[in-house]
Amino acid sequence: MRDFHRPGRSAVFAQSGMCATSHPLAAQVSLDILKRGGNAMDAAIAGALVLGICEPQMTGIGGDCFVLLSPAGSNDILAMNGSGHAPAGVNAQALRGAGQSVIAPYSSDAVTIPTAIDGFCQMSERWGRLGIETLLAPAIHYAEEGVPVAPRVAADWISGANNLQAHGKAHYLSQGHPLKSGDVFRSPGQAEVLRRIAKNGRDAFYQGEVADDMIAALEAFGGTHTANDFAEAKAFETKPIQGDYNGRTLFEHPPNGQGATANLLLNILSHFDLSTMDPFGAKRTHIEAEATKLAYDTRNRFMADPNYMARLDHMLSPETAAKLAQLIDPNRATPNATSISEEVHKDTVYITVVDKDRMSVSLIYSIFHSFGSGIASEKFGVLLHNRGAGFSLKEGHPNELGPGKRPMHTIIPGMLAKDGQPIMPFGVMGGQYQSTGHARLLTNLIDFNMDIQTAIDAPRAFATEGELQLENTFAPEVMQELADMGHKVTAPPTAIGGAQAIIMHENGVLEGGSDPRKDGCALGY
């Protein structure tokens, strides 16, 4: 139970429907859609589109999405891949020949074809009730009338403003400066794009004037993107992957998302009795950090477009996790996970909705880095993501940049089940952190019996790029103990990630949690 003497927020309880997301206006739109007779898919799409106006540094129609859903009256969990492919004209060898070892994140090379819009249109038609025209209306309204910039969004605007280039500056800065908290952001160009989609469907985005506007912006930066590349954009249904942890089953989106990394990480952690440790202490944090290093090293070796990834079974194998767990020294940090695991292997917004019929949707939608590639189209201001930065330029790597390939993505929606029944759609934003975030949230819930809001609020750590980033909510003595174990302890540039979740209790009550690291909330009715 919460200590009500301390600042914080309680979980939200309701029975008829609920949304949890990172901006209150989007949560309210989702709830309005449910009250109008829409289902969870309708509400999630409508809310997600509004998030693109409320948090343009995080997401928008120039991005990608991944979705897990469980239809009403069913325990089935389905997946939709709304990520885009590289243009036909890309050439990894040419980039290597020019001296590049990685894809430049703020270049046209990093822009794959944005596919979220095709995904939204397909999902609306297949699983929704109200039709895409109705679902676009709230986003059109807010794009035209404007949205007051929320505090966390304002902070992100400042830190990401330098990523904006050319027309991106014109559409997303005010007289050359980032918008501040309370300023009103409007995007009339995007409102027009959304009106055209409402009238003519996905083709209004991928063909004709809107597509030409995006292509022209990319060509100005040397892009090889063509009208045919855009016309061929297509989201597709796929099958979730799963793994068990202490009596629960975690369903994740399959590659090219990094969901298998979360499954592997939990499989490694299952070899340690976390429940005997202090949830905020050094020992639990150290074990999680070491497991993260090993799981992410595995990801970096194998994760790729599903048509090119041959080692998914290896990542999900209990034997792989057992071998990796044996490499962890419980008292000492490992400086180089790649070298010790060799033998074993021979940026986002999130929204979740549950409706009265218990259809549940877990949807994540992103342009990757803050303001994506920084490249926006001139007329309509469509800001293009930079998911292609997730490709490798290592020759022969399964994730090597190639024509028509989809890059490894960091964004992953999650769905937790018990005894074959979905019980919690959830997601954790935060770029590379997301797999670790899934594992930490679930171990908070399962091993330490935290309620959902406490599990979300709890301090976070992330082992990345040779550092162990610790939020400032860790006790100083814990930070020192971790440093003494050999970790290079640093402070993250901002709070780590942001989580949203809805628990579906057996008595019919919905319990929602929303991360205070963002501006959003859980709302129910």
C-alpha cells in the first residue's frame, strides 16, 4: 500500500474500460471513443494519433508501430508489425566505401518507409468498429487547434531541438526556438494529411502529393527513396513469441522488434532468486545489469528482419539462458559481455486500452530518436523517423542494411498472461532500455509483489555502453556499493523510460498504472 505521507499517485481502478498512456489528452480521447461504442482497437488508434500531436518529438505519422492485441471473448494474442522497409536503392557497400561504420542517424540513409499509417488503417478495418475517419477526427482537431506543450514534452523539445534540420526547424520550432511548457503547438499541415487519409484511406499518405512531399525532402538529403518504395509500404500480421517466468507467460512481438531480448533476459534472471534480495539494493541491481549485458550482446549478434533472422530459437532457448546465467559473477561486474559470451553463441510513445468486452490492445508507436531523423517534409511537415539507424553495416550480419529489409527495432509492446489468459497489456518506453524495462517491471510485480503503480514508480537502472546508469532515486550507499563491485556508475541524462499498464483482475476490475516520468495518466470509466 502507498505511503500517503509521501508524494505520488495511486493506481486507477474502473470496470467498463481503461486507457493508460503518456499524455492526458490522448487518454481522454481514448476514453471518449470507448464511450461512443468503439472498442479497444478504435480507442488505441485514436489515442495514438493524438499522441503524435501532443508529443511530436516522440512519435508521429512519419513513424512505425508494433501492436499486440487480444480480441474480445478470446484468449488468443495476435501481433501486427507496422514497421517499414528500406528503400530499394540502398547500398551498404557504398556506405562502407565512403568510410561509414554505422548508419548516420540524422541522414536520409536512416529513414525507412514509415508504415504506422498503413498499420492503423489495416487494424481499424480488421478489428475496429468505428472506421478510420472517426478515429482520425480527434487528431485532426488537435493538429488544427493546437495542444499546450506539457512539462516533460517541453524538456524533451529542448534536448532534441538540435536534431531538427531544414524544414524540420520551420515546422517544429517557434522563431527558431524550442516550444516551452504551456506554449501551443499546431500542425495544420499534418491536419490536412489526416483529412486526406480519412477521405481516401492509406493511399492518400503513400501515393500522390503527400508521398511526393516526403520523397522531395529525402532527396534533398541524398535519399534514394522512390514513389514505388512508398506505395509498397505494408504492415503485416505475425505471431507473438512467448516465455514463462515464475508462473506467468510473457508475450512479446517477434523480430524485427527486440522482444526476444526481454524473454531471454527473464530466462537468465530465473536462475537467481530475486525475491530474497532488496528490490532497491545493489545485489538485485547488479544481477539485472549483468543479465542485461549478456542478453543485449545476444540481441546485437542475431536480431534482424524476420526474413533474415535464423537464431530466434537460440535466443528463446532455456539452455542458452542457463549458459549465460553461469557467466554472471554475483559479486563483480563484467567489463565486456561480448568477450565472455562468445562461446555461448558460436527514442517512443505507448498506449494500452482495455474495453468493456475485455478486448485488450498494447500499441507502441515511434519515430526513434528525439524528432526522429530531424527531416520533415516541406508542405505538410511530416517528420520522418530514423529507424534505419538500427541497421548494421557489418558485412554478412543478419541485420545488415539491404534493399527492402526491415531494421532491428527497439520498440516492443508486451502482454502478460496467466494460465493461458491475458491479464496485463503493458509497455515501457525508453529506446534501448525497453527490454530491460519489461524485465524490471515484471520482476517488480512477480518477485516483489508490488502493485502496478509502485512497480512503475520504482527506481530504474540500465547497463549500457559500458556504464551503469542509475536514477537519482537510488540510495547513495547503493550507488557506492555498485561502484565497488566494478560498475561505472553514471547518472542518465533524464529519467529512464516510461511505463503504462492495465491489469485485468478476475473480479472484473481494471487497475491502471501510468509513469510519473511522463506527463500522462491512466483513465477509466
